Amino acid sequence: MSNLNTPATFVPGRLEQMSTRVAFFIAGFGIAAWAPLVPYAKARAGLDEGTLGLLLLCLGVGSILAMPLAGVLASRFGCRRVTIGGTLLICAALPLLATVSSIPGLIAVLFMFGAGLGTVDSTVNLQAVIVERASGKTMMSGFHGMFSLGGIVGAAGVSALLGFGFTPLTAMLVVAVLLLVALCKAAPHMLSYGSERSGPAFAIPHGIVLFIGGMCFIVFLAEGAALDWSAVFLVQERGIDAAYAGLGYAAFALTMTVGRLTGDRIVRRLGATRVMVFGGLTAAAGLFLATFAPNWEFALVGYVLLGAGCSNIVPVLFTAVGKQTVMPESLAIPAITTLGYAGILAGPAVIGFIAHGSSLSFAFGLMAVLLVAVAIGGKVLKV
């Protein structure tokens, strides 16, 4: 590394831990700020549901392409510069998402927005692994908890601004300013280096990294299913009023956030393996309950259990990938981040495809079986 603050001469401390938490909050806040804008963009551009769905894929493609590149750039230029660049892309894209009305323009801006999100997400996970390892303590759940908290604050905050009569553009300018303030707080103590290891620019995940990435994919698949299908399921299968259909995902997101914010203590007390096994089984039981319970009240309890069970599995897996020696972490961490994000993107489509051929209940039941497989995988992994 060309920078003097390399792992050989510098040990991350409390300030670097703080900056990592703020950076995770930025990532969660940034992606959630877009969600309330979707209906406005749809109406402004005159899109039908099919066209909107294809456009939203541009966001995912931008993220997935940026994630492995971010690992390479962080290894060369440091986490700080790459995180700043990704955050600036997000801040530039959000006001454009509030104003652009042409389909080509939306394609370009969504791709840019996704690239910014993917860059920040991949880089802060790399920094989190380095900072946690230097601390000698379990910290990953708390870091990811700040992402979840940022998501809740971002979605609720933007919805409140719009509810108070702010235009979408004004709301996004407020968000951009807040993100820049948070970046100014975090940037001075972001790591000026990336991975401690060196290696090829790109590599296909293999061995234990592929195994860990597969489990991340399943957990994120379940999260994507809860995000995009829980409301449809509660209305279609349980007869809940459409106005309350969002309660399923709200219950999931709340226990996911609380679970992560308290997760470091849980992991230290139970151990990573037990968290994986109990978490996978709890999430599977929750999804089974949400799917096959006779009324919507029990289904909400199921989503509570699903969020609680899933909450600390991914943080434990990120810690595990930081300990493996099969691949350089500058490649391994973006790889499992990409696989996980692919799970969120693929979740709605996979669930929809299976439900079309059978039923939504069968699709959710199959997801629950995969979560049991994650629990078994945690036992095999012995993290």
C-alpha cells in the first residue's frame, strides 16, 4: 500500500468503529430514501407495473456490478476514498430520481444510484471486518444494525417530509444534505487502506467463501420475500385489509433491527455457531407460522420470529469470511455481498415464479426449508 496508515503501522480504534457505524447508517438511509419516491417516479414517467419492474432492475444491476469493483478500488485507494465516492454518487442521484421523467433518464440515474449503493455497501463491510478483527470483540451485528436503523429512519423520514407537503425534489435535497453531514462525520476516521491481503483483481468465489455466500443468498432471499410478498400474502391469503398489509414487513424489520442492535451481546454469550443454528431454525419456524397460521394475527407473530431469527446470521457470516484464508478479503467480502444482494433481487422473482406454478404458500414453505438448511450449514461451518 502506498499510504502510511497501513495495517502494519495503524490499529483501528474507537473512532474507526464510530465511522463504520455511521457509514452503515448512510448505506441504509440512502437506499430507504428511494422507496417512498417510487410511486412519484411511476406517475411522473407514466409507467405501468411491468415497465417499472424492469426499470428497478437497473438499480440492482448497478449495485451488483459495482460491488466487486469497490473491493478492488478499496484495496488500492483505501476504504475512505471509495466510500466518499459512493456516497457522493447517492447524493447526486437522489434529486435526479425526484425529477427525471424520461425512461432513458431513469435507467441512467437508477444505474448510477445502484452503483453508489453497491460501492458503499461493499466497502463498509470490508472496513467492518478489518475494524472488528482489530478490536478483538464481536461488533458485526451492531454495524449491520445501524444499516437497518438507517433504513427505518430513511423510509419514515422521507414519508414524513412528503406528508408535510414537501415536494419530492425538496425532500431529496434534505436527504442529500443529511447524508453529506453524516459523511463529513465519518470520513476523517474511515480507513485510508483496504484489505490487508493482496491478490488478483477479480476472482470467482470458491470453497468456503462460496459456501458462506450461498447461506447469505438464502437469508437475503427470505428478506426479499418478506419485503415484496408479505403484504400480498396477507391480503390474498389471510384477508387482511390492504391498509394494514404492511404490518408483516414492519414486524419483520423491527425485530431484525432490534436483533442486530443487541446481537453482539447475543453472539458473545451464545457463540456464533449457536446463533447460526438457532437463528436459522427460528427464522424457519417463523416463516412456517406466517405461511400456515389460520389467521393474520398469528402470521404477524411469524414475521416477528422470521426477523429475529435472520437478524444475526448475516453479520456472523461476514465475520466468518474475514477469518478464512481461501480468498483475499478484498475479493471475498464483495463476493458474498454481491451474492446476498442477488438474493434480495432474485427473491421476488423466484417466489413469484414458484407461486405461479403452485401457490404462494408452497413458495414460502420452500423458503422455510432453505432456512433450515442454513441452520444445518451453521453447524457444518463451525464459525
